[in-house]
Amino acid sequence: MKFFSNDNPVFTAISRLGDIMLLSVLWLLTSLPVITIGASTTALFDICLKIIRSRDSSVIKGFFKSFKSNFKQSTVIFLIMAAIGAVIGADMYFWAHSDSSISTFMNAVSIGFGVIFLGTLLYIFPVQATFENTVKATFRTAFLMSLKHFPVTLMLILSTAALAYLCYIIPAVMYLFLMIGTGIFGMLYSLQFANIFKKYNAEIAEDMKGKKWDREDKDKDEEKK
């Protein structure tokens, strides 16, 4: 029957929704030890980016393959980022509650470092999933990409902040996010990362060529009009 054909858009959409929900469950289960969050997040973005690039593979098999191959480096990255985040968070808290004459200035500096930290954090695991680098090179790449593509970075930071705020004021949103939201946000964020990464990787650029979410193709079409 044509309805069950792989080319049927309805069937494809249902299949993709199932993949996204499965990714959310896999991410949640593999993140429970906490220390494995880096590896699970890397695996999540690895599969999302492959889906966007039409490099489909078994979600479960691909997820655990990526989780295993990136475990050591992703865990080191996660621990470093957790330590940096704790220091910045403590610094922001201290200056926000300080009566010192320089508290306003120092609080602004802390917030600035916080924005840089969040920008790097958003890029670092997708970069780890896509490029083969040392830990140091991965940090450097994520940091520079977050600055070079700051409009996208700012949009992702604001989206993440809005989600965190909703989870804070409405606990039900947090539970819903943990169950299915990670896969949805992983796909949405990966669309942005795929359009950025193709500028640095010819193979990704080739995979993205002609796709409906390829920004460069859209820009060319608008120029022709």
C-alpha cells in the first residue's frame, strides 16, 4: 500500500516522531548516572545531525555506538564544563548578594562570562559529535564558533533560558521535556548546527545541499527572484 511507502510524507513524519521520542528516552536513561551526561548528549546530537543529513541508521544501535566511542572525551569535557559552570555560578551569586561598591560592575562581568560559557556549552557536544579533535581543540572550536555565529548563539541561549524558566515555574514542563523534549530540542538545535558545520566540512555541505532547511539554497532562490 502506498500509505506505508517510505516516500509517504505522513508515514515518514510518524517514523521521525518515533525516532525523536526514542532519542529522548535513550538520552534520559543514559544520563541518569549524571557523569555520563556528556556522552549521552554527544550521542543525541550525533544521531540528530545524521538524521538531518539523511545518513539514517538504527537509532538505538547508532546512539550506543556514538555513546561508547565518545564516552571518554565527552566525560572529560562534561566535568571541565561542570567545574567552570560551578565557579561562574558561585561568582554570580556572590556579587549579586554583595554590598560592595564594585558589585554592580563585577556582577555584569560575571554575567558576561556566563553568556560566553553558555554559548560554548551549546556548541561543544555537537562539535564533539561531528569533528575529530583533542579535548583542547574541541573547546577552542566550540568557543570560536559560538562567537563567529553569535546571532544564532544568542537565539539558542535565549531559547534555552526560556525553556529553563518554564521548567522552573511549571514542573510539569520539566517532566515533559525529560520524556520527549530532549529529542525535539536536539533536532531543532541540530538544524542550526548543521547549517553552521557545513561551512567547515565539505562532506556535511554535500549532504545538506538541496535540503529544504539549507539556508544557502534559500538565499540563492531569493536572489534569483
